[in-house]
Amino acid sequence: MDNFRKYIHTYHYIPDGDWCLIEKEFEQVRFRKNEMILEEGAICRFFYFFEKGLVRFCCNVDGEDVTKMFCVAPYCFTSKVSFRNQTPAHESIQALDDCILWQITYDQYKKLEQINSWNIFMRKLLNEIQEFVENRLLESKVFTAEKNYENLLKRYPASLIHKIPLKYLASFLGVAPQSLSRIRNKLHHKH
Amino acid sequence: MDNFRKYIHTYHYIPDGDWCLIEKEFEQVRFRKNEMILEEGAICRFFYFFEKGLVRFCCNVDGEDVTKMFCVAPYCFTSKVSFRNQTPAHESIQALDDCILWQITYDQYKKLEQINSWNIFMRKLLNEIQEFVENRLLESKVFTAEKNYENLLKRYPASLIHKIPLKYLASFLGVAPQSLSRIRNKLHHKH
């Protein structure tokens, strides 16, 4: 849990007293590579601190598996709408690598809302996620798939990008796998 | 301000005592069609309740004017990141029709955060906006411009869509104006 506190401190300082209350609520869970953390249609029961690994958020659109986004540890995630309303999720979450997570239930999450330093951390985190999603929307609108792929390579280490199967990366970028192969070859010859 | 209270009540009930505190902070402002409410690079000083009209959010990407989204009254808006941090905005907000707005400053916004019913309304509103942006990201990824245009027509009255200049609609959909003209003609002959 030390990693979690360090991670939270990049947003907001948590005093020792508050940390004791937060820490005792979280329980460790592990998922193996390719395991489903959440299945579309099920209720997302947990909010996670994501200590180690890589996951993807995806959903089924007219029979097609669409990758909405990736999440890289350390970070926090849940299926927001499903968790917030405790209703069936419109997305799945899949481990793309062996993952270590720390989970709390909805009731525990509500309990932590009584802690002011936690609320400030959460507000900053949610703001960051919102900015991130808005930027993604803008980028997907104004840039080509090639440019978006280059941005991905700038943002994350190549070792991490190479853990993501080509078909998921292509779906994230909104192109066919063959098109992403061509983009990769082109960039490989350019550099 | 009655319209504002009615609008808030679609999210959360505001007791009379709280409403007195909220109402007195807001000041009416009007913008004429095509006027800029916020210029990219300026600090967004206000949070707005949007009583009447239509606006677009846009930004400059490599010299090109890109329409990020539209907002239709009644709603609330601000340039979130700029307002929250009181830093220069990375987007502009333009009135596309004569608009009636009610504004509060950042300090007034902070003052209202002491009112619990207001906070619940704001949290629900921000959650709604976040879901909206995430859905837009998914739609822009998986649907064609034609399908996205059809969805827009289902979501809003045609009279409103026709108030939006073609070039802004095309930019919002991520296609050239000529492509949107072709889509319009095709749909016109289909129905």
C-alpha cells in the first residue's frame, strides 16, 4: 500500500490519521494476463487502485470488439457509470498483463467520502481523467491514425506498447490491423 | 432565474433557503449571434447558466478552426480547465445565436461550494458531462460521419441543427464541408 500512498501524494498530501482510515479498507486482488476484471453487462462492484500491470477498456459495438482505452499502473480505475449507479456496465475491463490491484466496494468508497483529503485527491483525479478523455476526443478528431500512434509512442515506453496485441491497438486508433501494420513499417523506416 | 431553478431540479432539489443564497450570486449577460464569449488564450473568469441560445466550443489546431462541441440551452457551461485553474483557455466559446446567460465568478463559485444541495447538483452535472464526452469519443471512433450526423438529427430538433453553419458541423463531425453536403443530400433522398 506504500505505492498507493506515494501515488496519491502526486495529487494531494494525505495526513497519517486519514491514511490509516483509507489503507484498512483496501484489499489486494490479482488478475492474470488476459483475464476479465469486469464483463460488459455485469455491475462493477469495485473501485481499484492499480499497482502493477496494464488493462484495456473495451465494449461490443454491433458484434465488434472496440478498445476504448488503455490504463497503465500506477493509476486508479473503475467502470465509472456502472460503479457510481451500481447498474450493469456498458464496457468490459481486461488485464493485458499480470496485474496487482487493491479494491474497495461501493459502500467502502462512500465511507471514504467522509475524509476531506481523500475527496480532494479524488476530485483532482477525476478532473485529470476528464481532461484526458476530452483531449483524446480532440486528438482522434484532428489527427490521423499515424499521428495518434506516434503520440502514443511518445507518451508510453515502447516495451509497454509492445505488450498490447496489434488488433487492440488498431481498434483503439480506429483503423484496421493491416493499416496499423503499414503505419508501423512506415515509422520504422522513417527513424 | 426561475428557469435556472427548474433546470437544477431536473438533477437535484434545492430548498428555498439554499436557493436564496445561490440566486443572488448570478448576474445576467447577453451575447449576440457570432460574438465570442471566451477567446482561446484568455482566462475563463465565469461559470454560466445558459438560459437561451446555442454556443460552440472550438480551438485552433495548426491554423485550422476545429469545432469540439455544441451546447444547447438550458445547460451550464464554462471552459472547465481554464476556469478551475484560472489559467489561459485552450479553447474558445462562440455564440451561434443570440444568447441569455447568467454568470458567477470563480470566487462566487467557490462560495457556493459551501452549499450541500448545490454540490450534489454540480456533481451530477459533471458526471453527466463526463459520460457525454466519453460517449462522443466512442461514437466518433466506431461510427461513420454519416451515422454520427444521423444521431445528431435524432438528438436535436432540425430547426436547431439548421442554425449551425455547415463548416462548423462538418468540423465537429471530422469531415470536409463537401462531404457533409453529400451526406445531407443522401439522407434527404433516403427519407
